Amino acid sequence: MKFLIFIYLITTSSGYAVEKPNIDNLVLLKKPKTYEQVIFKDKNQKDLDLSDYKGKLLVLNFWATWCAPCREEMPSLDSLQSDKRLTNLKVFPINIGQENLLKSEMFFEELGIQNLEIYFDSTITLAKKFSLRGLPTTILFDKEGNEFARIIGSIDFNNEEFINWLRLYN
């Protein structure tokens, strides 16, 4: 009997390691949070509504061209979008630096970004709605459109433990 309990404890504790990656600045919400009217603009100034993407795992990454940590993490965010293990993922890098399209495109070109499109929150409406405290900040939404986690600061989005954890929500 003690052996069975030991086996149970080992197998369940290793399962929790996958569920909660060892990333210090990853904050998991105890209860998913719902937002109304999550709207931002694409590069053609067309409004996009997050509710149109229900059914997908969504990553909203808030950044600016002047943000050094944003520059550092953007290439790994680009890789995340094209990761074949995350087939139901959509990444929205949203520039809140009140910068124009040309400056943002040059930023992406300098970093070799190929899998991401540029989005804008020039009026900083979403930054206020989500109570952002710094850049970069990444907010993760489940398939129902609810925030379930956020990353405050930069991370390496190529981190295998992080990707395996994200796969649970894909």
C-alpha cells in the first residue's frame, strides 16, 4: 500500500511541473478573467476584436520599439507563432509606443521577424484596460477568450517547459 501511495505521489507531482513552468515572471490567475471590447488595430488601421478569435489560444504581447527587453524577446515570440506543436495559437504583438507603421516595420526587419504581424494600441486603451505596469507584458487568453495568465517582463518564448505548458491550453 505504501508503495502505491509513493508511486501516486511521484506521478502526480511530475504532472504539476508541466502545468506550472518555472518562470518567475509568469503569473497564473486563480480564476480566469473576462474582458469586454478588447479591440486594437492592424497595420491598415482596421479594428480587430479579440472575441472574433474565440476557439484559439491567444497571446497578446505589448511592446514598443524603444523597449530593450521587447527587442530581446521578439525573435523568440516570432518562433513561438510558427511552432508546429502549437497549431491553435495566434500571437498578437501590439505596439503601444505610439509609433508609426514604418518605425514598427523597421524594428521587425532589423530583428528578422517573419511570422508575426504588427498591431497597434496607439490610444493606449488596452494598456489601461489591462492595467499594464511596464513593457513587455504578455497576456495569455484561453479558447473561451478569458485571461488565464500573464508574463510581466521578458522571457524566452522558446523555453521548452513553457511551450509544453502552453500545449495544455492549445
